[in-house]
Amino acid sequence: MRKLIPLLFILIGCEKEDELILSKKTFSLKIDSVLNSSGTKSLLFDANGFYHLKLDATKNQTLSRVTGTILLNGKEPIPPEKVDWESNLYWSIKRGDTVAIITKSYINYFTGQFTIVNLPPLIASKDELVPTSNFASYSGKGGQINNMIAPIYKMKGDTLVLKTTHSASKQIVFTKIVLE
């Protein structure tokens, strides 16, 4: 009988130690700014909540970076959190279109001269629909999230609506950018 009593205390003690207190995960997702093509300053933000991106008439695409944050209980999420991005605007490449012209520059090892060589152009092999936004990104230091958008000049006058989604918390943020 003496051996049975200590065994009962051990079983009772283990039950209390197995209780876990789980904290509730609260995510916050927000877009902080839309940067100009050089990435040095934020675009104008009007009273209606629209950003205004001036498209470059000398280039096919105008690059811009969208920045934001995702926090878990007010802190940087560890491990990093995935955020999905979707734009309402697309453009198309037709089969046979020149996608890129590639040049290679180098200093010739034998002559010491700076040389530029035009390589054959990259040609599209099929019709493709091209999105104006990347599809996903992961949070970084401080919970920062980033996405590149690249509308084309033909979209001047349109409004790009960027949808940012965090699947785990089911949060969605819409950013509206007027293309001027």
C-alpha cells in the first residue's frame, strides 16, 4: 500500500503540468506608402485615399514599390508571414513580339578596349497575359512587406487597384493608384 500512494501523487501532479495557456494571435496588416520609381519618396496621397503615379512616357513600364507592414500581436512575425498581391490591370505580349533587347558590355581582355555587343532580341514564343504586380512576398525585418508594380504607359488614365491579402488572418487591404 505504501508504494501505491506516491504513484497517485505523481499522476495527479503530471495532469496539472500538462495544461497549456495558448495566446491569441492577432495580426495587423497595413499599406504604408507607394514609392516613386526611384524609391526615394512616397507618391501623392489625395483626400479620397488615392495615390497618384505619373507614368514615364519614355519607357514601356513604370516601376514603383508598395510598402507596408504585417505584425503579430504588435511585433515582427517569426517565422516570416506570406502576403498575396493581386492587381486589376494586366497587359499582353503577342507571339513574335520583341520582349527584350539585350546588350553586353565588357572590356576586351586582349585589346583592353571597352566593347558593347548587341545580342539577338528575346522574342515571345506565345501569347501571354502579364500582371502589373508581383503575386506574393514575405515579411522582413520589423514585419515590413514590399511589392513591385509595373503599369505600362498605355494604362494612363486608369486606376490600378492593388489587393493585399494575408490568408492566415483573412485580412484584405485595397490600395488605389491613379495612373497619370
